[in-house]
Amino acid sequence: MRVEDERAGPAGAGADRRPKRDREATERRILEAARDLFGEHGYDGVTVRMIAARAEANVALVNRYFGSKAALFGEVLAGESVIRGVIAGDPEGLPRRLAEHFVRQIDQRPVTAMSRMLDRSAGHPEVKEILLRYLEEVIVQPMIAQLEGPDARARALLASTIIMGGGPVRRLFGLEDLRAADPAEVTDRLTAMFTAALAPPVRREAPVHREAPVRREA
């Protein structure tokens, strides 16, 4: 096992930069190891010691760099996510971009590490808090920033329901039926769904009740 040492190396031109490079390399190995292990075993099935062993790092460094297993899970989740980039861009094209992203996730072979992480860890109480924070910071708030008009948060949450709802469907039914469908048609249908979810509410006027004319006796 490799034991990291952050002490400065021998004097020289690169000595001051070496500890920073060592830390960055170690953090990268830890994140990659955590991603793979969380995907393989779920949150409950992974320990910090397992992550350190896979990353060939000292256990103390895992705790020093990331603080806790839960915080490390959150870092992996944020690093693996591409949805923020999907949301960014022209607001008018947002429904189509979300639909295309959804379809790409359906067609992923093999299933991505992030999908495996979520599938195998979502029921844990600590992971629930991380997912709520992730949903708020990475999906809901960026979408709200793209929207104009009233009830922006409710509209962003409705679209988020479509995005995050793919996980339970994948776990319960699998994806073969969706993969067998025409991707262009699925994308069009999803675009319509996201468009409806993100559109400003239509305010319906209350019906006007007119009193019936009073008949006068002849």
C-alpha cells in the first residue's frame, strides 16, 4: 500500500509544487476508488478503509481530505453529474436538452457508475440528505435560474420529478422496453413533457355568474 507523505521534498525548483501535485493525485485516486466501490456495493457496503485500500492511500488522508464517508459520497456524486451542463444554455432549448439527456441515460451500456451508486445507495438516511442537497444545488436552482414567470420553483420541481423518476423505473422494470422504442419518438415525447412541466402556469379566469333576470308579472 502506498502511504502518502505531504512533507516538502528536497530543495529545488519543483519542491514547493510537489506536495500540491501529490495531494491532487491522491484525491483523484480516492474519488475514483469511492465511485467504483459505491457502485459495486452501495453506500452501506463500503467502508473508508476499503476506499483507502483501493486508492492505495492512507486511511487518515481520506478523512483529512473529505471529512467523512458521507461527504465523500457527495463529492463523487457532484463530480459524476453532467446535468448542470445540460441545464446551462439557451432557456428555450432546455426541454429538448433535458429530453435528450434522459434518452442518453436510457441507452447507456453499461450502466454508468453514477446510476449504480444511486440505485444501490438511495435508501440510506445519510444518502437521502446528500441527494436532497444535490437535487437542490445541481438541478432545481439552476433550472429556476432559467425560468421566467411565476411559480418557477414548482415548475423546476415538476421537471426534476421526471428526471429523477427514471431511477425507480430502471430498478423495478429495467430499461429493455424503453431501449427498444424509437429514440427519436421517445425524445419528442419527453420534450413535450418537459415543455409542459416548465411552462408558466396558465391563469384561468373564474367564470362570471350572471344573475337571471327577474320576471315581472304582467
